Amino acid sequence: MSLPESLFNHAGCIAACARGERQALEALYHEEGPRLLGVARRLVRDTALAEDILHDAFIRIWQGASGFDPERGSARGWMFSITRHLALNFLRRHGREVPIDEPYPEYPQALDVLAMSTAPATALADAGRLEHCLGQLPSQRRECLLQAYVDGYSHGEIAARMATPLGTVKAWIKRSLSALRECLG
């Protein structure tokens, strides 16, 4: 059973990894491994490949722990970012395409991925807050944000999917993240 995010010390475990404490990496793996595997699997759509990506992500987390800067973001977010980038890099390197003709889910269903991040009671409250804040965004900006962070599309892919200039997509995502931080703050 995983602890609510506020009780598990991601940053402390990463600092312990930087000191060479292997049990800290093991604790991170037990706490976040299933969710990180889900992120990788969602992007590459293949369990075996996702498991390889997860393995590589934990190697990067171990090797890069000393470079983690809590001033730049959360430790948990850093771990998810590493996993997401490895999966996207795999897709780019191997020319694998994610079908764009599949229907894009409405954002409440997409929140299921985000809601798994904490204990059930806290997850429901956090998902409700997140859903409310996402609902405050204009629909195009919300769609860009979800395509980037839930579906794993690059900014260029989102621009192509939405027939919108790349700079506009980047600006929408940046403004949307700021709005979400303020709303959730």
C-alpha cells in the first residue's frame, strides 16, 4: 500500500540515492514504480517496452540523483519527467507512431491517471480539485495540456493535431500550467 504523497519523502529518498543508499532507490521503486510503468505503457503501448523504459528510468534516477534540484520542481515530478522523456525518446528513435485517429478522451476520464497518485480519499479530493481547475481553462488550452501530460504528445505533435502554430501551443501550455498552479495553490 502506498502512502499519501505528503507522507512519502520523495526528495529525501532522492537525496539518499545521491549518497549511494540503495534502499532509497528500492523505496522509490515500490512507491512509484507501478505509476511510472503506467506512464510508459500509456505512451509506448507495449508492456515489455514499458518495463524496459521503467528500468532505464530508475537507472537515470539513481545516476542523476545528485543533480536533482528541489528548487526547480518536485522530486516526484522529476521522476515522472524522466520516465516520460525516455518513453517519448524511444518513440522518436524507433519511428513508432501513436494513432491520432483514436478519440481523445474527455478530461474527467483522463484524470484517472492523475488520481492514482495518492491514497484513495486524498486522490478523490485531489482529482476533484484538478478537474475543477482544468474546467476553468479554455477548451483548446485544456486539450493541449492533456495531450502533452496525459497522452504524452510533443508540442510539435499537438500543433499538428490541432492545426495550430507551434508557438501558440507552447504558450497555451505554459499559461495553462501557470493557471493550474495558481488554482491548485
